[in-house]
Amino acid sequence: MSKKKDNFKIIEDHIWKLKEKAIKEFHLDETSLDIDIYYNLNSIRVLGMFVVKDGVKSFRFNKKVIVAAGEKKYLDVVTHEFAHLVVYEKYFQAAPHGKEWQKVMQIFGAAETSYKTTSLSKYLKKAYSDKLKKIKCKCHKGKYTLGIVKADNLLKRNAKCVKCGSKFKEVH
Ligand SMILES: [Zn+2]
Ligand SMILES: [Zn+2]
């Protein structure tokens, strides 16, 4: 591992543990699991990413969400992304969250509830509360948290809910 800062020790330790497990369980060699770690993901939608660009692999983690959620809770995201790395090395071509990926998650002991990291989306909202706006319609089935620009666009053009036909309003 290179080009990393040491400020998230719990996350880095977790990655080491996953590495050891991947070497043992999937017979991958250590160098194939070498990966750069960046904490520069800044997205109101994405919790983490596994990226391969020009043959260089990296994890991109969202520092704001780590701070909002706490490192320990963020480990679900780390396991999720690490499983993508294992699938990439072991199978190369496989559906992003297909059966190979699910099997890796299973062997990593990830709880099935963490396969979709929706439980962490509340931290995304917390971390980016200044960049998000909530809107709702009359039927209340549609209560949406959107980026401010998108929400404002919908409000400005008086967009209507497809279910109840009422205009969206901002929720305070
Ligand atoms: Zn994924
Ligand atoms: Zn509605």
C-alpha cells in the first residue's frame, strides 16, 4: 500500500485483515491486492469506490462520511469495496454485485444487511446536510432528499408528483 495517510487507523487495520483473508481464502498473492487508498471522494450519493484506471487500482473513500458516521460504522463500506477488488483479481469479469461478489462478502463475514450500504446513507445526509434539500408531495409517499440544485430546479418549474399530482414543496 502506498500514497496513504495514516489518519484512519481502524480502516487501514480492517483492510489488512481483509487482505490476509483474501490471500488465504481466494489464493491471491499479496501484490495483486496492492492498492492506493484515497480519502478524497466528495459525493452526496456515493459512499466509497473501487477504481481501476490505466491498470492502477485505488479505493476512494469519503472522508466527510467517515467523520459523520465514525470509522467503525464505515467499515461496511470498506468491506464492500474490498470485495470488488477481490472479484476483479479473482474473476476479472463479473457483475458488480453478482453472485461472485456476494460469495466474497459472505466469506468476509459481512452481514447481509450491509450488502446494500443504505443503512449508511443517513450519514451521507448528515455529512452533506448543507448541500441537500428535502421535498415532499401531498401523498407523502414521495419524500425525497435531493441535491440543492436538483431540488431547486424541481421547485422552480413546479414539478408534480406522478402518483398524487400535487406539486412538490420543500420540507423544513
Ligand atoms: Zn459496489
Ligand atoms: Zn405524491
